[in-house]
Amino acid sequence: MSNLQIEINKRRIFGIISHPDAGKTTLTEKLLLFGGAIQKAGTVKRNKAEKTATSDFMEIEKQRGISVATSVMGFNYKDRKINILDTPGHKDFAEDTYRTLTAVDSVILVIDCVKGVEEQTRKLMSVCRMRHIPVMVFINKMDREGKDPFDLLEEIEKELNISTRPLSWPIGIGSTFAGVYHLYKKQLKLFSAENKMNIADDFIEVEDLSSIELERQLGDKAARKLRDEVELVEGVYEPFDLTLYRSGYLAPVFFGSAINNFGIEELLDTFVEIAPEPQARETDKRTVQPNEEKFTGFVFKIHANLDPNHRDRIAFCRVCSGKFERNKFYQHIRSNKKLKFASPTSFMADAKSLVEEAWPGDVIGLYDAGNFKIGDTLTEGETLKYLGIPSFSPEIFKELENMDPMKTKQLEKGITQLVDEGVAQLFTQNLGSRKFVGTVGELQFEVIKFRLLHEYGASCNFRAISFTKASWITSNDQNQMEKLMRSQANRIAFDKENRPVYLSNSKWDIDSTMREYPDVVFHETSEW
Ligand code: GDP
């Protein structure tokens, strides 16, 4: 096997997704603990915008800082090099999460057993289903009085449109939670709420569930219940099918309690066995295989430097094929420039360090003085562009007003750079003299205003406007397109690539325009 293939086989890159508070941060922390990447829990910083007053600017800044540190966390476990990509659960950062999901090969979905499927769970899973991302489910907080496990599985199947297959089964729940039974390894793990830091949980091997050992360990009632439920599970569910999981149709399910470090080892051990290695990826020209000799990669996230005196940024690049090397020239496809990187970094959870080389499934941080936009592709010369980082329509639109005419240049530059980073989308009218900023949350406007002032010295205001949706428009009928753009000029604007969008403020509004212009196509996203 080639060295490249060996490195590819070692790597796994995944995202943890959840509705806020389900336990994503706690689970991440425990996974890192298993990997030995951190020595104690509490090291992964919580990234919680919802607990802060939106006007608390410093807090926003602090959170941005934290999310740089936790954007990518690498750790080693059982000969695998695993990268976790952080996905903000807060809905105002949903765009960020969707983009991050373009860089993973699988996800772990965390569900709170008390709350079941929640709003963000639904949204994130619809993106996963769209992209056929393999999903593993961790049902968390089993130490609390939650819903019945069978009901939870049914809820997941129905609401998230995915089949499930439990691979572990809880023994009781809440005050009666006694542990989990690993259905495949046939191992019983008994719950101990005290042993939070002990990662070598004791387990008892039970080859035969009918053995009297079960009564000895669990008592008569719980033993009987477990036997009945396991029988039911094995009767109802098909054996686990790896192909269905890999193609995104079947989610293996684990139960546990992240805070008590329970059920996590089972999850992680199964993850390293079944989660897909770095996969082939689509470009506008062809599919690129990870084991191709030549390096290719794309930028899925850009982070501004926290220090306003250093305007450089970090671009997060997923290596898709070949070997990346420090100080070698690569082609930046959009600008057609050659770039080399003197200090690319890797993101192991315990340290950020310089890398000499990187392989498919790695994420590297590239210091950038303003060359990169989200979605940019790097290659060794071949002209191709990675697909799959579309923009979705923002939900809130405001008009940007310049409050300091002396600083017009700074404002232009600042807003352009923030848009490149993906903080918001910008639509312009009248050759740029009107600027509409679109986001998915109010918080973003606070962030933009603050950063424009502090990083670019430009002060601005946001004026409310009534648009609620942007649709990218195309047509084969040039006449109809021109007619629409002329007769509804106040609703037409251009995105940062100068593509026309139609701005609407209600479903009724867009529906009637669609009827009037049947040959114009209204796209939901910027990629079609
Ligand atoms: P995130 O918003 O998804 O990152 O959630 P966190 O990991 O911050 O957890 C949210 C809250 O749930 C915190 O107070 C955790 O201590 C708590 N929590 C996490 N896991 C468990 C668990 O297994 N049992 C219980 N009872 N609480 C938990």
C-alpha cells in the first residue's frame, strides 16, 4: 500500500451536531479525554452565544476567540487520527454549521433523552440527509428521567427521516439507570455516577442474557426488563447494515450519559470501526479521489485574527487529495495566483503547531492576508473548483448605512472582508450604492457593527427593510429575465459574485412573480 493510502486510512473527520444544550461540548470533551488529547474535563470551552446579552460586545469577541480554538480538534485513538469539527449549535450561526458540514465525512448527532428531537436537530439533519452524510446518534443524559428509548427511536425515525439501529441498550433510565448493554459485543457496563474521570470503565461480560449472572448484577426486575427489551430490539430491528449507514440511510444509535462518561467508549470504538475514511469529493469538472497523487483542498471556514493590530486571518483548509507541503507553491483557483504557506498549522486539541505536510482528512490552518474566500479551492495547477458550499437565503435583511463619510473606503473594505469570511451575505443595488446585509440571526448585525468599528475604524448603522428571502435567478429566456429586472428593479440585487437575486417579503409575493415570469428559475441556494 502506498504511503498516501496508509495516511488516508488512518484519518477520520467528523462533526458533532446537536440542538444547544443536548451535550455536544460535554461529549466532545469526553472524546478528547479518551484520545489523551486533554488531561482533564472542563478544557473544551463552551461556545454559547445564547446565554449572553446580544449587546455585550466583549463577550461576542471572546466567543469568537474561543471558537477559533475549538473550530477543529484533532486527537489520536487506536491508530487513528481523528478530527472533530466544531459546529455552533446556536441558530444564528447556522450558516457556519452548514458550511462546516461540507468538510466532514460523517457526523455524530447528540440528542437529549428528555427533550428528544428539537428544532436545530431537524434543520441540521436535513442538511445531512441532503448530502448523504453518514450519521451516528448518541442519546444523552440517560441519568435523567427521559423518554422511553423505543419512543425516542421512533421519534428520530419519523422526524428525521432516517432508519435507526440501536447498538447499545439502556438498562433503566433516570433514577433507575443502571448501565448499558452492548448489543453486538454482548457486554454489560454498569453505571457509576461517581467515576466521572475514570475512562477505563469496569464492565461485565455477559455472553448469555439468560444467565443468572444478570440477576446477580441487576436484580430480578431490571434483569427481566433488559431481557424482554433486548429480545424485542433483536426482533424488530434488522441486523446493522454498514452500507446503509455509509450511504446515510441508517443511523446506529448509542445510549449514555456524557457528563458521567458513560456509553462513550462504545460510541468511539464503534466510530473508529465503521465511520468512513476520507471520501472522494465532487468538483465542477470531475470527482477527485483522496488517493490521487496531487494535492487539492478547499477552504470551508475563515477566521479573523482577534488582535486588531494584525489584520491577518486563518483560513481552514480541508485536504481532499494528495500530500500538502509547507512552502510549496499551490494554485489559488479563483484568483489564478500561486500561493505558498510558510507556517501552516495543525489543530491538535492540546496544541496548535506548525506542520510540514498534511494528508487527506487533515485540516490545516493557513495564515492569509486577504486572498481567501469561503469555498476557495487550492490545487497543484489543475483548474477545478470544489462544489457544495452554497449560500442559503438569509432570513433577516438590513440596509447598511455609512455613518462616517470620511471612512467610506474602510467600510467598503471591512464589509467585503467580513462577507468573504462568511459572517453575512451582501447584496448590492444601484452599482453598489445600496448595500443589503443578510444574516440568519440578529446577533450577526451586532458582531458586524462592532468589528467594522474596531477592526476597520468604520461606523455604520443598520436600517430595517422588509425583505425576508433572497432567490438566485436564472433564465434561458433573456427577454423575460431583462423584463423582470427592469420592471421590479427595486427587488433585484446582486450577490458578491455579481449574480442577480430576487428579494421578496412573503411567499405570496414570490409566488405571484414566479407565475408572471414562468421561464425564470428561482433558486433556493447559490449553487445549482
Ligand atoms: P451543548 O450546548 O450541546 O454543547 O451542551 P453542553 O455539553 O454544554 O451541556 C449542556 C448541559 O447539560 C450542561 O449543563 C451539562 O453539564 C449537562 N449535561 C451534559 N451531559 C449530561 C448528562 O449526561 N447528564 C446530565 N444530567 N447532564 C448533562
